[in-house]
Amino acid sequence: MTKLYDMAIIGGGLAGCSTALHASLQGASVILVEQSRCGAQASGVNYGGVRQQGRHPAEMALARRSRAIWGNLPNLIGTDCDFAATGHLKLARNDADLADLSAHRLLLGDHGIRADLLDATDLKRRFPYLAKHYVGGSFCPEDGQANPRLVAPAFARAARLMGANILENCRVISAETGTGGFFLRLDAEPTQIRARRLVNTAGAWGAAVAAQFGDHVEEAVMAPNMCVTEPIPPLIGPNLGICGGSIYIRQAPNGSVIFGAGLGTADREHLRARPLAETTMDAAVAAIGMVPQLRNVLLLRSWTGIEGRMPDGLPVVGPSPAVDRLVHGFGFSGHGFQLGPAVGAVLAELSLEGHTTTSIAGLAMTRFTPGHALGARA
């Protein structure tokens, strides 16, 4: 027996769940298949930064569209997922960093995003808890933070309410093309799935799914190391980062301080990831180096998850070069959380309508063909 859908989605991270919701809102019949739980990997275990600042030019249109969705979450999915526009402050260690931030400010301005350049005096006045060795920074007031554990499940629930079939703890045994679309066999369902369209949002397993259809790209695995402290009184306002990306810090609504730096270990085959004690200690030292008042705060736990990383550090978002009606969205390389809502909207448009008004040209899979060049990271 075969059940027909307009769209099948492999992967229940934020991008996949957003695709399911946006496609369902357009009236499509949708099935999403997730091998564990929606948001269990990179989408749910990341740092929780929601930033437009510091992105590659190829991501800016997506980031801009996604920011609008973040601001509309209560209307779209019924909850704000703790999203707050606390601002994002990127710190400069030296004059070269400050020059880079000044140049990036022009890119942000081209996309209608405000960023304020600050000198050392500004930092001391506005953010007195910071270490004194920074020469300046760039503050983007529209950026902020959210709770990653809440977001993908909330999109999945909203998609279900719109009629999408969300299957968790279910693996795709085989996926192939044939007369009438795509055919999927699942380990938890006796019914074969036929879909007119297929969306690949399989995260660190995205390249493996793509390869089944003749789209071959390299995708490594990474496991960003995260930490959380005991709750403390309000101290840190914005989401903090640094040029060079060596440490990032935010304070959650309950007072806990969340920070990350370095990598843990990941086993893609067995769905296992773990933080490393030495990496956690190095991250704690770096956090104190940025915010000295954290020195005597109790560290509660550390964690990580499995994320896919592309050779150039940018995701693959767009149509398959090899197969009609197959679209990809994977390999977010540690910075896809903010993009996820818009990626889903774009993938739904590409799949159902064949086009999108959001610029994604620099994220095409074809950029990995020999002779194709993408500009340097901003």
C-alpha cells in the first residue's frame, strides 16, 4: 500500500519543521520524517543566538527574512520561544578587528540593518561588566537570542495543527525516484510513501541523502561545545561575540549564563555526541576573560550535538542540480539557528512554486563544482 503526499521532508530540525509549516500553510499535504525527535540535534542544542551581524553576504537575504519571522513567532506558531531582541555586540580585540566591523557595517546597511560602531569609551559606559582590553565593537540592536530547545518542536506542533504528518523516531530505509515522484520506505511505517516533491533538511546526514539522488558534496561533522551556569542576577544584556569567534556568551531569562567555545566529539553513525572536559574548561576561561564577574559563578553542565559542516562554512540551500522537484537545505556549519525559519519558507516556495524571491544564489550546491568561486567570508 502506498500513501501519496504533495511533499515529503527528510529531517526534523528547525529548517525541516519550518518547511512543513510553510508548505502546509500553502495547502500542501506534507509528511516529515525525523530519525529521533524534532530539534534533537543541531537545532535544539545550539547556543541560541539570533543574529544577522557577522554573516557572509550570501546569507544576508535569508537572515533578513528570518528576522521578520522571529519577530512574528507568536502569531505564526503560538509562542515566542523566549525570543528577545537583546541586541548582538561583536567585540574588537584590535584596530584590525574594528576595521573589519566597520566594513561589515556597510554590508548590514545595504540590507537595512542598523549597526552602531562603538569605541572603548562607549563599551565602558554601556557595558561596564566587559573586560577592559577591547578597543571597540559593533552593536546590532535588532539581533538577540531565543531558547533553541523550544523552537523546532513549536514549528512541528504548528505544522501538525495545519495537517502535516510529523513522524518522529522513524528512519528512512530507502529513498528513490520513480514514475510519479519520490518513494520512501520507513522503518516505523508499513506503508510506502510516495511524494510529488522531496525536501532534504537532514542536517549532518544531508549529504548522504543528497548522494542517493546523484548530488555529491562533502559534509563533515562538528559538535559545538556549550555550557550553562547557575542563575545569577541580571548582568549581561546583549548576545556577546568576538571577532575571530573564539567565545560567545548570553544570559537567559532565568539568569543562567550560556556560553560556548570549541568543539566536542560527534558520532554521526550512532547519533551520539559529547562535550569534552578540557574544551569546557578552556571555554570557561575564555568566558571569564570576556566577563570577569563570571569568575566565581557555578558551572552546571556542558553539552553538544551533531551538526553538519560544509567545506566553505556555508549551507546548501536550493534545488538539486540532478533531480527535478528535489530541494536541499543542510550543512549550516554551526550558524543556522537564526536562518532556520526563513530557510523553511524558502524551501517550501522552491518546492511548491519553483522559485523564491529571497536571494540564495551564493548557497547553491553548484558552487562546489570545479571553477565556481564564492566571495570571501565577511
